[in-house]
Amino acid sequence: MTREARHSGNSNDLPSEDKLSYADAGVDIDAGEAFVEAIKPEISKTERPGVMGAVGGFGALFDLGQTGLKDPVLVSGTDGVGSKLLLAAQAGDYRGLGQDLVAMCTNDILCQGAKPLFFLDYLAAGKLSGARDAELVSGIAAACAAEGAALVGGETAELPGLYAEGHFDLAGFAVGAVERSEILPRYDDLRAGDVLIGLASSGIHSNGFSLVRRLIQDLDLDIDQPAPFDDAQTLRQALLAPTKLYGAQVHRALQTVPGAVKALCHVTGGGLPGNLNRVLRDDLLARVDPARWQAAPIFGWLEALDRVERAELFRTFNMGLGMVLVVDQQQVGPVMASLAGETAVFEIGTLHAHQSSPNSAQVQIAGVTA
């Protein structure tokens, strides 16, 4: 397992009495190394069969033979949290960002049917902040444990010449595995009549925050006041709700009703129109009806503001659905039953034959697209 504190600064050759230290250039090596030591207990909580070695090596080792898979195929994914980081920094609230990061990566590889094996993160900042950075890594570790992934390492980079004070970036890398015979999507098995099942999102998740921040600025909103759509929480709490982890829920369905789920779609940037089409053959289209699912109240508020066209909202945000399953129409009942529990489940639409033409959308949303 590997975790490195990397530092970057500049100095010119000077007489010995005027020599600079790295700290003089704004980089604290001791603080970085202390941080790596401090987070080792959190990282150790994510250990799982297959992990080889301890934190501190140059590379992380994983024994694929320990997974129990007969014919494993590796699946990898990488992502970040985007400008949600700026809103979190403004609010001084970093609690959910670790889960955001893990979910953005593991939900993606879930769409190939994979279970995550291990995860690495990259945290870069103008200046390290012990409390903030520990909160970030603690959140990453907790989400990894929930997904069954080992946090095998990462890098913490202090880059004062690149990031302004208080600014930072966060990226993650997930590697999982799936049996070759169970890889998704199964394009050849998709049929007109297949049913689309949607899993509710916890909120905006991690896409569209540049638009959210622009709306907050234009409307001069105080994010620490009660949310306009929910007096029980502040607008900040609603906006920073962490991205939902769908692994346990979806894998239960895959195992309970084998072969019933033909494809999975993680609804991220691009919304339903920009993601559901990625799992469809060219001769099929999806028709969905927003009246068939109950979205989190924040999406109704965004629509009611009437500052963004409805079609643009659906291309920018998940609009209440974080994951969509394409299911054999004969197996809808058992799949719906197996999904019950963690988050609301909705039957949102069906697949149809598609006659491709320049003006026809492959994902048709009632009341939004033609």
C-alpha cells in the first residue's frame, strides 16, 4: 500500500547564510509526513482479502486470486468531485466530499457489473490543512469500506504555486473486477419492451455545481439559511448531500435475479439524455416519464426558479435519479423487490424500436424532449 506526500516549490542558489528551506517556499514537509501517519488508522479499516503489504511502499499490491472469481476481468474508473469543492470550501463543510469521490468512481464501474477491489485518491492543495484533509480522507475511507474497496494509497500534494490558499482538488481511481460472463451491458440481449427502473438520487450528487453556484450568486442566496424547499435543513446541507453509493443495492439485484438486469446507467454529467444513450444499441430508444418518479425537492425548486430551460436542467442534473437499470420485462417484479430498502425505486419507462434520423432523440423524456 502506498501513500505519498508530495511537495513542490522553487528556490535559486544562494550563499549559505541566505539558503532557503522548503518551508520558506510555503511547503511543510514535516506536516505532510505527519498527515500521512495520522491517516493510517483510517486506511487500515478498509483492508480486505487480496491486499498485500502495508502503507508506505512505492506501489500497492493486490492478489486477484483472493477474489474468488473464476475468470475475472478488471474494470477501472477515475473521476473527481468538480466545483462542488468550491461550495464546500466556502461553507467549510467537507464531510460528504469523500463519499462523493468514491461514489463517482465506483458507481461508474458498477455499470460494467464490477465490484470495486481497491481505490486510490489524489488530494492537491495550495497548503495542507490537517483538519480539512483528515476529514476528506476519513470520508473516502468510510465510503471505501461501505463499497468493500481497500483504500490502498494515494498522493497528497502541497502546491503553493498552483493553487490559491484555501483551494484544493480531489480525484479518485477505482479498480474492480467482474466475471467475464457477467460483464454489462449485454447489448445483444436488449429488446424493445425492456423496462427502465430508476433509483432515487440523494440530491444533486456531484454534477452541475457550476450552474448551481451561478444561481446562488445571481439570486444572492445565503446557503446557511433554511432551504427554500425544506425548512428542516439549510440550503448548504441540501446542496452538499453526498452522492449515493449504489453498489450494495444493485449487486443484490444482480445476484438475486441473475440475468434479469441487462444494462446499468450512472446518471452523471449530461443527465439522462447524455448517459442512458451510452448503454443502448443504435436501433433502440428509451422513453421515460418524469411523472413516474418522485425527485428530491431541490429539483422542483430549480424548476420553479424558471431561470433555466427544463431541457437544460435534464441535461445538467440527474433530476432525481442516480442510477437506471434496464430490465427484462418478465423480471420487473422480482428485480423491484430485490432493490427495495436503501433508496426509492421507480419504474420510469421502457425501450422501443428506434428509426434513426437527424432530429430524433435516443432518450425521450415526456414533456422535455421529442
